[in-house]
Amino acid sequence: MKRVALLTGFVFFTTMAAVAQNQPTAMNQGQMDRLDRDKNGAVERSEYQAFMTSAFASMDKNRDGSLNSDEVARVLTVQQFAAIDANGDGKASQNEFLNRVMADFKAADRGGDGTLQ
């Protein structure tokens, strides 16, 4: 579970940084391989969403259906958490989390084909 959270933080941070700099996502091959469940050489939207859904569950330590800053302090910066917490209530619901990471996926999908390569 710790690996899932760390990879989530890295994938999220990498995607956020690349989007902010208007650059393609820079995941290394090991991360791509882990997310690429069907081993077709690309991370498809559905694979990324399934991974992030699982990552949310693993980070939600108190199982209340939302993330707070303490639960994600090891994997997300304050700025990343603020970007997820769309309504600014100090917690991120699964919907807020998935909306943010999937928007980042879409922004990183330069080819517009629903994959990251």
C-alpha cells in the first residue's frame, strides 16, 4: 500500500509539474509498466483511473471517504492538495481527487487518444 501511495504522489506530482510547464508527462519506464496493465506500451485512461481509485482508497487511512492533509502529507505538497480540494473545505472527496487527477491525465494526453506513452 505504501508503494501505491508513493507512486500516486509521484505520478500526480509529475503530471502536475508537466502540465504547469506545458510539457509532456515524464514518467519513467518502471512507472509506465506498473500502470500499463494490458502491457500494450501505453497507459490508457481506464488504467490510470483504476490505479488512482485504488490509490485513493489506500491513502484514506481513516476510511471516511475523503482525504485530509495529514493522510497525504507524505505524498502530496500543500499546493497539490489544494488543487485537489476543489471546494476548499480542507478535505478531498474521492470525486474531487478523481476529477483532478483525470483532468491532469487529459492535459498530459497530448495526442488526445486517451493514452499516455
